[in-house]
Amino acid sequence: MTSRRSFLKSASVFSAGAFLSPSLLAAPKTNIGLQLYTVRDAMQKDPAGTLAKVAKLGYTTVEGATYTGSQKFYGMDLRLLPGCSGKLA
């Protein structure tokens, strides 16, 4: 069983460590993706604008479902979009 004294000691050491090095508690940065099926109606109306809004929301990758790279994506060449490598996840 943990005593109050040992709990306070552990909590204070943990708090001091978190204060001195907050990067130890930071979550690793990961890619956050979106399936474009969820925004399919907006993609049909304005594909470039929709992708820009999706990127502004913080999504870093998108899944294009059946897009294979051999055809145009919603009538666009993906390599021409700013910040796009031309590949979809």
C-alpha cells in the first residue's frame, strides 16, 4: 500500500520532471488522415477548395478510395495542387 508521503514524493518528482522537460509528455506527431468519401458532396462541387479546407483543419493525408494514379483525380492533376506530392494514401 502506498503511503501519503511516498505518493506526494512521487507526484512531486513527476511534476518537476514534467515542468523541466515537457517534451517527454508530448504526444508524438502523427499523420492524421481523412477518407474523402466523407466529404464526397463537397468534392464534387469544388475539389481544390475542399482539399484546401481539409488541409486547413489539420489533416495531413487523404485516402482517395479507388484512385490508382492512372487517371485524373476529380478532374485535377494532383501534382499541380500546392503542397501535394501527387500521391494519395
